[in-house]
Amino acid sequence: MGLEPHLQALRNTLSGELFFDDLLKSLYATDASVYRMLPLAVAYPETVEDIRKLIQFAERHQMSLIPRTAGTSLAGQCVGSGIVVDVSRHFTKILHLDKDRQTVTVQPGVVRDVLNNYLKPFGLFFGPNTSTSNRCMLGGMVGNNSSGSTSIKYGVTRDKVLEMHTILSDGTEVVFGELTTAQFLEKTKKDTLEGHLYRTIYEELKPSAVQERVLENFPKPEIHRRNTGYAIDALIQTEVFNASSRTFNMCELLSGSEGTLAFTTQMTLKLDLLPPSEAIMVAAHFDSIEKCLHAVVPLMKHDLYSCEMMDKTILDCTRNNKTQEENRTFLQGDPKAILMCEVRANTKAEVEAQAGGLIETLKQTGLSYAHPMLFGEDVNKATTLRSAGLGLLGNIIGDKKAVACIEDTAVVLDDLADYISEFTSLMRDYKQDAVYYAHAGAGEIHLRPILNLKRKQDVSLFRKITTDVATLVKRYGGSMSGEHGDGIVRAEFIPMMIGEENYEILKRIKQAFDPHCIFNPGKIVDAYPMDQSLRYTVDRKEPEIHTLLDFSRSQGILREAEKCNGSGDCRKLPEFGGVMCPSYRATRNEKDTTRARANALREFLTHSTKDNPFNHDELKSVFDLCLSCKACASECPSSVDVASLKAEFQYQYQKDNGVSLRTKLFAYNNRINTWSSRMPRLSNAMLSNSISASLLKWTFGIAKPRTLPLVSDKSLYRHYSEFRTNRKQGRYLKKVYLFNDEFTNFLDTAIGMDALELLEGLNYEVQIIGHEESGRAFLSKGLLEQARVLANKNVAVFKDVITAETPLIGIEPSAILSFKDEYLKLADDLEAAEAIARNTFLIEEFIQNEIKLGNIRPEQFTSESKTIKFHGHCHQKALANQSSSFEVLNLPRNYKVTIIPSGCCGMAGSFGYEKEHYEVSMLVGEQRLFPAIRNTPENVIISANGTSCRHQIKDGTQREAEHPISVLRKALL
């Protein structure tokens, strides 16, 4: 009968949720590591009682619980064969702030940067950080003892944990916190599991011989970033065991224990005062790794807030990521490595003096060739570049990847250069060009070999390299795990790193806490083999997946999905900017992340036994809420193009399951509008009349609250015919071809006319030639064959007329940008498609370029004052830029323009019209866009360049939004 009936019974008793379907299990089979283990179930506990029930269930059925927050662990901490317990959905409260004591109590699912945004008005913040700080959670940080770039100033997470509320393996709730020796000894007298734990710790660590052996074998105490095994070396430095002023706190043991000892439900953390407001970053450039590392020791004599290193491999990855391109403008030449050193002070003069001292030291060493100073927003850009580093490594095309296994080693700072020299020699023996990415000021280097873990030979190297590096680290008295934890990848090497006898102490501590091995087995003690349970079956025959879209640049659709390394950037919340991922931001469900979609597709394409591996309802479910905003292609460090993955999935799935009537309605909308435009009054009467409109909505599954778009009196083609006859003759600055997209032609004709009049008024000859619709509606519905026909026809129409001198420009972003995106995956004549794409521009981009050339000037526009708020289309943000719209709207001298930091509007073409998607669509709009507009006075112009965006703004706020071109046309003198 199996466990399913028991799981069903458990589900019925929980306040939260429990899932054991194939989709959810596959999504939680991986984290950000190289491992994959299919769990038995996934739980989202809502209460502490839920967690207790899960523990009791695991005890009764001899299974395990794997605690998880954001799931960005690099060492495999969050994978296992038991029940994954995800606290990121419900355990997200900031419970109490004590401003006077500078402490805060939080649940484990609180995001680190969310906490710091909450604390900022009080002048406080939580110091330890990670490169994933806008989505990583405090529970994961405590579990891994995270530290990040600021550890040289603010320490590691273990230093900040004052108290932990936990549930032990017997279901009892215990609070761990600071204890004097007397209080500790009193605890040992308890006839409970808690008492047993204190007795075990005391008996194991009290003998002086044990303490000597621990100090002799554990990583050197000067290395603050040391996570190897349980922190018994920290416990023996307390007053219970030594003549020390430090009180005992079991939280030091639980921090870094990776959820293997108890289940934490809340933590009280020590806070720091906000750092000084004035900051300068000195970005020292080096022409070798060796010179870079030799500069660290003299630079660390300065009062640095961070000292971070990136090598050429990672810097080169940033070239291929649109979001990071603008963050790397400070780079000079082609450095082999850079050191990013930040100084802070309360005044500008003080911080400039500190930065000057840094540069003087660099000059004295003679090691660097450039050292630009970064100020203000440029500091944030450089920090963002560094934070994206590990995720950017997923951009390496093909099966060889930068593998996380030895990326967490830490040594004493004075040993760093020599250690890296030996490490480099070791890698050379393995014919490896390792990736160097470092918290250099803390002596920690994230070193990654480039391996293909689909091949047995490289899996063997995976073990050999890790073993040899562990031996090297041990020789230097270093820590194999600096901040990313032991997990699966390094736990095997703990006996080597701390000695077998000390390792036996760890095992006995684990036994005392968790006698039936309920909590996250295979991590720290009794480790899973580091070269098994990998994401990929070794030496498998790669599945042959035939697609209509061309994924050859990624070496196929499967490798496009495999680019996702689990870094979880798609889980960042709206307050941290960007667009990705709109549906996750609305639902907060892992299923609705970009990561989930890529992982699910990888799972089913790899393991499906069906003739059509796309034909799975689980894939339909995971792609259902994807808005195809394209943000992932630019914001995801690995540039996973989920919009294209979704389009291909829809196409392949519909081969076996057919195309619904509603899908056809939306896909063939341009044909319907063609017919409607012949009788616009009758058509619009039916669309606006409450009875007929309600009948249409009910018939086709359209959300009742939606307003239906009306057709224009005349198409833009007809308007253009009249316009061409009446326009002036003269000497034009330039000829441009306007793409008359299907939305502008029939629905937004007035905007098309504004574009014609504006460009003509600015002395440009505008040509509209006969062409096909863009195919956007077909692309959004997976009707790729129809889209390909249109793409090929449009390429044939434009290939002989579009050049750098005669560009193609368009009004609707989703239509014109198809030439720069999907057409390159659809067109038979790829060479022609690429040539057209190079000379295709959003109309605002074209005007922006002409402004730079001096062809368009502010004096051509009104001097009247107006205030404008602009919302940009998602495709513009992903494939072009918002600055073009911003500059265009700012052309009139007295126009004051701001960009709404709005993310996605939520409409996404037909998505927001579909009744089952309406609620999510509006939730997306409510994240940032709707509130910003509602808080805007009526005399402020709302501008948006997407037709869907304007409809969403109207339905969500009852405000009319104007296209930037319409705003500018009205301002033209």
C-alpha cells in the first residue's frame, strides 16, 4: 500500500500544505548545488504545531525531514529523500525589535534584505550578508553560518545569533540562549532530552585532552570563516570549559549545523548600527591572479568594509548578461583580476582621504595597473556585479560547468598567496583553468574547476580534485567550508579536516540530538558520497529533443533549461527592483519561479518515457502562470530564456492535446480585428454593451471585470494612405520604415497617427510598406508554425530595404522586438534576419539615437511645464532599455519625468484577460504599478508604451495612460 495513504492522512491534520505529486517533488529535488534527490513529499508548515506533527510523522515512519528556505545552498544541504519542509511561505514574520538592546526576533523565512529594509529607519541592520541577500532567508543563513562580503567588518552569522526557539527530535520545544556556568550545570540535571544534550556536550568537551586535540586539529582560530563540522571549537572557548569571559550558548553549535540537530522556528539576532553613509570603492586592476593576491595583505591594513576579488572568467561572463553590462563600465582594459575595496566614513573628506590612502598603498606595491574610484550609485553597480558572480558562471555554454566543490576554502590571510600558488599548480596538473572568485580580505577563495559531470571521467576528477584540495587546505590549517557549509559535497572530508577522534565527537552529538536521524541526514556526519546523487546520470545518452524554435546557441533546448543553476534570483521580491519573476512575486510559490520552470522542463525532458516528452500535465501546470515577460533572459545571471521555453512547450504539448477555441481566438485576434474594422460601430457596440460583452466573456473564458479593446474607425494603413498623399515634399533628414504592427493598425491607430505626424514634423520621411503582422499573438500561444510563416514573410519583405541608413522602427514593443528575439529563432534566412535585427529599433530608441546625433533638439518642443510618470513594457526592459523612453519624454525643456519602478504590469497580452489568470494578473499590478499610479495626482500624465500595459492601467486604476510618442507629438511646436 505504501506511504501515500499515511501522507494523505498527515495532510489532513496540517494547517499548512503537504504535496507529494511528481511536479512538486521534482522541483524540490535540487537546490543550487550539483545534487538531485527526489523527496518523498514537500511540506509548507503554517504553525509550530505543524512542524511538531511532521517530526512525529518522520519518527513514526522512519523517514527524514529536510529544512529549506530559499533553496540557494551550494553544497546540497537542501536535497534529500525524505520530506522537504519549506518554511519560506508561512514562517516569514519579524516578531519583535528591541531598539535599545539592538536585537530583533524573526522567523526563519524572513529574507535578509527585507529585514534590513525594516530596520533601516531605526538606524540598524543585520551585518552578515550573502550574494543572494535579496532572496536568502535568515533560517538558511543560520543553518549555513553565512557571512558574505562584510564579514571582515561585521563577522559571520554565528556571531549574531543570541537565541533560538527549536523543536527537538522528540517533539519538545526548547529555547537555546546564553548561559552562565551555573545555569549550564543546572540544565544538565534535567531529566529531558534538553538535559541529555547539555550532559552530552559537557561530558564530551570537558576533558582537557579533548580540548587540546580539538584546538590542534580544527581550522586555525584566526580564520573567522570556518564551518567545518559542528562548532565544538567555539564551545570550548566559553566559561563552562575554560577561564573565559564568554558565556556558553548552544546557538553557536546550531549555527552552521545545517538543520541536522533541531528544527528552528525563530531566532533572536544581534544587530549593528548602520555603516557610515559616505562610501568609495577602489577597484584595483591586475594583470595576474598572483599580483592580485599579493596585494591583499597590505590593503587589509586599511580599515576596509569589504575586499572582494573577481577573475577574468567571471568578468567575461558579465559581457553576455544584459543586466550586468551597465554594471561593468568601470573596468579598464582586460584585467585578469580585480580587487573591489570599499571604505566608508561619515564625511566626504574622510572617505576620500581613506580612498587616497588605499591608492597610495597600491602604487607603492606596484602590483596594480589601474585603480579607479567609484562613488554613489557606481558603488552599488559594482557590488551588484560581484553579487551576480557565481550565478553568472551558469552562462558557460555546453556541458562543462564551473562546479561547486572546492569553492569555499578559507586560510589565514598571510597564507593566502602561497596557498593559491599551490592550488594553481595543483589545478595545472589536472589541466584545469579554475575560476577565482573571492572574499579575499577574509582569506576565502571561491575556486571552481570546470567539469562535465555528465561524464564518468570528470566525476572521477570531481572526487580527486576535491580530495587533493582538502589535503592542501588541511596542510595550511584552513577550513574546507568557509561560508557555504559542508552539505553533501564536503561532509565526507570532515574526518580528514578535524581528525577522526574529533569527528566521533560530532557523531555522538548528532546521536544525542537526533537518535533516529530525522533531521537532514547525510550532512556533516555519516555523509552521503560526494560523487553520487548528482543532477545528471553519468554517461547517459543525451535525449534528442527536436524543436521548432532554434536553440542551437545553447546547444539545444535541454541545455537551455540546464543553464539554471538554482541561484534563485527569480525569487527576489518587488521591493528589490527588476521584473523577474512576476508570478512568483504574486503567489510566493516555488512552482511559479523561473527556476521551477527550467527545472521541471529539465526533469521531464530527461526522464520522460513518452514519445512526446513535452506531453505532461505537470509541465502545463508549471508554465501556466509564466507571463513571458522575458525578464529572465536578462535578469537571470544564467540568462535562462523561459519565455522561449514556454513557447516551445506550448507548441509541442498542443501537438498531442489540441488547441482550445479560446487560444485560437487570441492567436487569430488580428484576423478578427480585420473583419471587425469593416464594421467598427457594430463591432464596438457588441464589445461595449454589457449583455453582449458578458456573453462573449462567458463563452470564451474571459474575466468578467475586464474591459474589451475596441477597434479604431479606420486602420493605420488607411490613415497612412491619406497621410502619404497630403504630406509635404522636401529634403528629409532620413528615411525610416515604420512597422505597422497589428495592435497599432486596428486598436491604437491614434498612436500610429501621432507617430507619423511626429516623425514628419521632425523632418523624417516615413514609409509603411505592405507586410504581415508580427506574430506576437501566435508566439504567446505556442502556435509556432504560424509564427514562423509570418517571420519568414516579414524577413523577405524587409531584407532588401532595411539598412543602417534606413532603419525599421516600431511602436508596440512586443511586436517590433520580435525582430530582435524570436525571429532569430524562427527565420529560415537567418543571415537576413540578423541584418534586420541589427537595424531595428523601438521608436523611442530611434529618437534617442537622433538626439545624440543632434538631429532632434529640445527647442523643437513646447516650453510648457508638465510632470510625467512612465511605465515601461517588459520586453523593452529585457531586450532594449527604458532610458530611451525617459529621454524622449524629457525632450521638452520643462517636462519632469520619472520612471515608475513597476516591474511587470501583469496583463501580458491575453494572460490578464483569461478568467483563471485574472486574479494573479491584478496581484502583479498591485505589487508596484497600481499603488504608484493611485498616489499620483490627476494632473500628472501617466505614460506607458505597451498596449497591454495601458489596458491594465485602465482596468486597475481607472487612469488613461498615453504612449510617449503621443505625449511628444502634442509637445511638438
